[in-house]
Amino acid sequence: MSKPPRLTLPSDARAYRLTTARGEFAVHEAGEPVRGTALLVPGFTGSKEDFIGLLEPLAAAGYRVVAVDGRGQYETPGPREESAYALEELALDVLAQAAALGGGGPVHLVGHSLGGLISRAAVLRDPAPFASLTLMSSGPAAICTAQQERTKLLVAALEVMREDMPGVWTAMRAHDPEDAVPDGPELAEFLRERWLATVPEQLIATGRVLVSEPDRVEELSAVELPKLVLSGEVDYAWPVPVMDDMTQRLKARRVVVPGTEHSPNAENPQVTARALVEFWDSAHTL
């Protein structure tokens, strides 16, 4: 799971609810659209907090930055129906969010992990609102076999224990690697709170997406939109060579953030922000 580098918003950022045609979404926002607007979509078990480290540097570069909780994710409510979290429904939410951010010009869309699959689906449905697409630690199809097995086990547990989210959390954390660095008290409490606040049907439905998503790279390559594939040096969900190959097939720009793994947005936000700004600036000249 993605772990924010800190939990306090920058002084010039704000938390509020973005009103869209498909409901309200909890967001963090910073900056003015001097050079454009960016919409950041988090991954499985994640939230807008995963992008806290990016807000300040991206805003300083002249971008309005909006990180969002998807429906049923942390501080955005959602129904207790699995059908509400089908990939197409989540893609429509992203399009509604982009429309609600109108006034700042086309939107640079960034999807982390599962958020990359959601963002891809939104672009394939309608690329018109977007200035570019960044797939961050997100691959061409379903996650790798080892992670599929872990995700299937989690989905199966949620299907049986969806009314006992604390119990699922305890069981899930018991499988953390023995040599994992312990979370600080504040972060540990936040991660548990986020898990408990996320609608279990959202996790079940999106977990199924992660283990079954087909390869849609050929479709995406036909969309005339600047594309960036950004990742860490190691990735447990989609191996780096898989993302390298996807980059070639997409004819996209490629950035590997040194010293990071599945969450470069949280593990090295300064370098990640610089890479995004360079890409967005170049996209404006295409």
C-alpha cells in the first residue's frame, strides 16, 4: 500500500469537496492554473494523501494540482454495491472530475497503480478533456501473477468479512514482511483509519479489476495524446521490464525515479514532481 511521506497539507493547500455531475469527491488542491491543471488519481487501498508530497512543488511550478479520493475511497462516500465500482463507472467519475475543474484549460491526468487503469479507461472513453496522460507505476494489463494471488486472497477475505473491516486489516498487516520498517504511530493510525473508511465493495470490485484487466495498450496507443510512463526502479505489481515494453508500444516518454519502488510519488516526490513538470511543459509544445 502507498504510504504518504507526511500527513500535513502544505500551508497553501486546501481540503474540500469537489462538486461534479456524478457527486462530490474529497480532494486536496494547491496552486493556480498558470501553466495548466493536473488531476491525480490514487491506487488500490490508496487516497489523495498519497500525493501530498507533490502538491507544493507542482504548485510552485505554476500548476493547479487536485488529488482526489475516488468514490468509496477514504473520505469520499460510496454505495454498498459492487456494480458502482466497475471500471467504467470509475472512469466516468474521472471525466466528471475533469469537467468540474474547467476554467483551467485541459487537464494533465496522472493515475497511480490502479489509478492508471482508471485513468486509461477515462482517456479511452473521451480524451478531449485531457492535455496528457501519465501512467505512474501502472502496467498494460493485470498485475503480475504473485500479486494476483495476494489480491485474490484479500478479495476473498473481504467477500466473507466485509462487515469486519478491522478484522481484515489485522489479518492483512500480519502478513507484512518481518523485516519491514515499522510505521510511526501517526502514520499507522492514518493507514488503519483510511482502510476502515473505504467501502469494502470498492475494494472487492477494484481488486477484481487488478487481477483481470486485459491489455489495452494498442487501443491507448491510437489516442493522440502525450503519454508518460513513470515508475520506480523496482515494482512488485508490474515488473519494470513490463512497463518498459509498454512504453515502447505506446511511443511514450519514460522516467524511472531512482531509489524508489511502487510509489515514487510518496518515496521521492521532489524528483517525481520535476519529471512531471518537464513532461507537462513539453506536452504544451507538441
